[in-house]
Amino acid sequence: MRSSLLLLAACGEAIQSGVILPDLGDECGAEGCTYPNVCSHDGTCVEPGSAGAAIEGDDCSATEECAYGLLCSGQNLCVESGAEGTRADGEACGGDDDCLAGYACQDGECVDLEIPYWEGGPCPDDDDDGDFKVLYQVPDLPTSEPLDFFSMPFPHDLRLGSGGTPVLDGFPAPGDELAPGVDKLLNLVEGHYGWGLDPVVYFRFNRAQDVGTLSVLSSK
């Protein structure tokens, strides 16, 4: 009798209700994994404490940090779907805590705050034949060609309009559909007079720098 109980105990770690559970490194789902492994967010059996394996009640900042089937709530806890703080995009809410982590309650609806990935504006081919140089091409303003914008150092007084406010025509931006906040910031900049007193200046080169050839100038 004692040996039978030991056999059942040993099998209990790998079998649940007659189903053989996936082991470390195997694909998994709602059935879980062999003890003490955890089915991660991306559906792989991993060791406890691994990335994407936070269990119910653990702290989180995004759903990707939680184990398979769990969501990161507005209270920043890994919870089951349907629990408090798990309302998604477009669902009714009374405050940010009603929505998933990374969402905000705006005008009574949960809104996803994540900015979609944007590859950036088009870039010219490297000039491998000519001398290495900083580009300084004065564009005709206004322009809507993104390639023209950083061909001239930025910011630059030539990009100030007749009233002294910045002209940002052609500044590469993802647009309203991907990130409407960027266009709003650009509009704010165009409404102010001049540039900052101590700005960072951006230069574009005709090809990638060979950092091994760079040196630091000394005042000695």
C-alpha cells in the first residue's frame, strides 16, 4: 500500500486528471506544465521567475509579463480575464484602474496608450564613393519630402518663418493613425517663437561613421 501511494505521488507531478503535462521547454497552454514549471505568456514551459511567467497575484506592468492566460490589471497585478481592472480598448470605464495596465480611461472608455512600432521615414542610400561629410543641403520651403528635412542640421534658423516661429514641413512623423500625439507636439513647437537657447543639434552624415577613426580634441 505504501509503495502504491509513493507511485501516485511521483506521477502526480507529471499527470493531471490522466493528461501528461508538458515539461520544461515544451509548448503549453491552459493545462499548465509539470511542477514547478510555469506556462509562460508565449506558451512555453519555463522555470518559476522567468520572463513572462508571473503568476496570479504577482506584480506586473504589462500583460506580457504574466503567465499564460493571465492579464496585467489596472492595479498592476496578474489576474484572470474578467477580474477587476481588465477592461480592454473601447470598453466602458469609470477610471484608469478599471482598464488593463497600459490603458487609460478617456471619455468613459478604455483607450490603449501603446504607440505602434514605426520604422521611421525613408533614408537615402549611403554614399560609399565620396568623402565622408556632414550633409548641409538647404531645402526649398515649404516641402513635404521627409528626405529633405535632416539634410540640413536641425534646428536651424533657416527653418524659422517670417514671424520667427519654426517651420517643420517635412519633419518625419508616423501620422495621426499611428501616433496622433506626435503631430500635436509638432503643432505646439510651430506655435512658439524661435528655438531653445541651448538646443541639441542633429546632423546627418552621408554614410555611417567609422567610430575607430574618431578622436577627442584636447585643450592642452
